[in-house]
Amino acid sequence: MNGAESLVRTLLASGVDTCFANPGTSEMHFVAALDQIPGMHCVLGLQENVVTGMADGYFRMAGKPACTLLHCGPGLSNGLGNLHNARRAKSGVVNIVGDQATYHRPFDAPLTADTEALARTVSGWVRTSLSSANVGRDAAVAVQAAHLGGGSISTLILPSDASWDEGGEVAEPLPKAGFSPMDPHAVEVAAHILRDNKDVLLLLAGGAVLATAQALVDRIARATGASVMGDFVNARLERGQGRMRLERVPYNTDEAVNALARFRHIILVNARAPVGFFAYPGKPSRQYSPEAQIHVLTRPEQDPMAALEALAAALGAAKATAFVSGRRPERVTGKPSPEGLALTLAAVMPEHAIISDESVSYGRGFYQHTFDAPPHDWLHLAGGAIGDGLPVATGAAIGADGERRVISLQADGSAMYSLQSLWTQARERLPCTTIILSNRKYNILIGEYKGVGAVPGPVAMDMLDLSNPDIDWVKLANGMGVEAAPAATLEQCADLMRQSFKQKAPFLIELAI
């Protein structure tokens, strides 16, 4: 048995049965092992940032890590943007990065790079296997590390001779690392703050925004009068009818400061203290009041459920009652607008849809108009590095076993970063509906110019223009095997969405906004 074969067998034994891959010469023995060892679903991506983004989306829905297969340091570098997003989302990912043979490395061939240094920028665990005998053992540790704290990124670097040499040994699965334990003292402090104060905010992120946690949070809020908000970005939020009507901290610094000004105590439940995405002249980095005290119930790597259960018990909070939902919105007609599109989406989406949101500035107000949609999951751009919307949607569809409709709300500029995802959606015949929000410009940066106090002139505005040459999304999608159609009105968009929901295949709608 060679090292590559021991790697595949160890990954499968450890519960990793999906591989998102863009392989090269150094990874050929791994690819060959897939022919000999059944059980690994290998998904091809045409660019590494698509591969890593798919692994992120997969974890968010499947709740277990997939592996990626990347080619040397430059291949890993191509995937770093979405590995950054995956790290912020606390997604568990096992990167397998092929590398130069150990004896070839000193010759400094063109693809030679400091792969470990690149990996450490996004990984919680990094190791290079130097011999075939160590590959299986190292792979088992990599999978264990990917479960750490609810999800982390592991990178195993595999020199090609460690892959092709005989002497590989399959390792037994290691116990899952899981969440760090909660702090009982933090529960006592939070209970004290909630009992004695009325200007308290429970700020939620991570697992605290899933439905089971929402029920506990609602009990605590009802018992104490505390307010509840979600972080601006969450990897996965369960929303819609029967779930909490959870508002999030605004993106805009002035709006966020106003929303948080009244709170003197903020209790973080897997969240971080709110700060601006960027610094702006004359504006604070912290979005909460200088007089506010920050209290940590759980850190992002801790289990929020255990802490919330203990806190509800400490407060003697009454049993949960069902969330009251309003009537499902009706379809909206006419020219597209953010409000109209959100209401249209709420009116026509199927139950248990998955929304991959990279709508950027256009979609910041979607929340308030989709509370009464059918139950659904909402996946955010967790790390702010644009280009994850389409790959995350693709991976999420696979993570949900192709049984749930995935709807991408996708800004046109950021879609160009990873449009190869459409090819993978067609190849895998995934139930993905992509709505391209086509305004033919980087609209977010027009607002950012104002925020930083810069004055854009003709050259600056030309840098934001995507209309010269124009991007024909219908032809692009068709060229990658995806059915597509344009829409100029909300009723056209709704009809096309419903059409797409009837087929288990990808579909793209170019919505002129």
C-alpha cells in the first residue's frame, strides 16, 4: 500500500467521504487511489478558490468536514480567499496539498514554495508528511483537528514521494475534538447581569443562531426583558416561519452605532464584540457605546447550547413557546427593488431552501422582508472576501445531499470571481438557482468612497464600471451547461424561479437591477 492509498482509506475511516479537487502532477497517486478504493465522492472544481469555497459550503450544511485536493503552494494560494471565509465561518476543512518530492525540493523547481507558511495564514493545524509510513497517522490527526472548536481548517502537505512510496499504513479514527467546554462562571455572571439590568443585549453568532438555540434565547429574553440581535454575518442562520425574527447588527457604522447606543451590557454568545468592517475617518472602530460593558457567555469555539441551557435554568426561564409568524408575503410586481426582490423571494421559495447570500450592498435590507418566508437557511459571506457566493452554494447543495433547493442571491461583480462554480453545478446536476443582480458596476464601492471621504472622478468611476465590455450572463451560463434566462421585472423573476424549482438541475436568472 502506498501513502496515497493509506490517505484515502484513513480519510474514509475518519468520516471524510467527499473531496473537492483541482489536482495536478503531485496529486496523481491520490487520484489513482480513488479508482481502487470506493466510497469517496470526488467533485471537480476548475479553480482552487471554487474548490475551497465548496468545502466551506459543504461543512455549513453537512456539519462534517470534506477534504480539498490542491496543487502545491500556488494552488493553495489560489484558494486562500475562500479559506479565509471558511476560517471566519468556523467551517471544518481538511486541505490535502500536494508538494514537491522531498529529494526534489532543494532544486527549487518553478512550483516550489513555502507551502507551510501559506497554509498557516488560514489553518489552525498544519503538518507535512515526510514519509509514506506517516501519511495515515497524519491524516487522522488532520481530521480530528478539523473538528476542533466546532470547526477548523487543517492542512496536510503531501510531498509526492510520500504519496507514491510503499509502506503506507491506515490509521484508526481519532476521537472528535468538538467544542471547548462552557465556563460555569460565565453563566453565573450573565445571569447576574440579566437579573439586575434592563439595558442588556444578547448578541448571537455561530451555533447560537440555529433554531434549537433560538428557542433557549427566546426563553431567556422573555424572562429578563433583554434584547436580542445577531451578528452582521453568520455562517448559517435558520430563519423563516416558526423561527425567531432575528435582526442583525447593521453593516453601516453610523447605523450600527445608533442601533447599539442604548445598551450598557452586551452578552456575547459565540459572537465577537461588534466593530466596523473598515476604519472610516472620524468614526469609531467599536460600534457599541463606550459606556457598554462586554460580557462573554461563550467564545466562538465553545458550545452555545450547553451554556444557554444552563443560563435558562439559572434564571428559572419558563418553557419555550412557539414563535409567532406572520402571513407569508404575496408576490410583488414591477421594476426590481431590494424590498420587492426580498418579498418575491419570500413568496415563491420552497420550504427548507438554502439561501447563499452574496448580494453585497443590494441585499442589506433583505432580512426584514423575509421573516415570514417558509423555513429556510441563510448562508452569509462570513469573512468578507468576495467570491464565495457561488462556491458556497455549490458545496451546500452537495452537503444537503442534493435534496434542498439552493438559491444564490449573487452580485454580478463578485460572481465573476468564481463563475467556474456554474460548471461544477452543471456537472453534478445540482438544484441551484442563481439570481445574478446585474447592475453592471461595483456599486458597493460608490458608497465606500463617501464613507472614507474620497471624491471619485471619471477615472475612479470608470474603475467601477462593468458594462464595457458588457457581461452576458445568459451566454456565460449556457456555455457552462447551465440553463439561463434574463428578467427585467419581478414577475418575470418569480416565474423563472418557480420554473427552476421544478427541475433538479442548475438555473441562472440575470435580473436587471
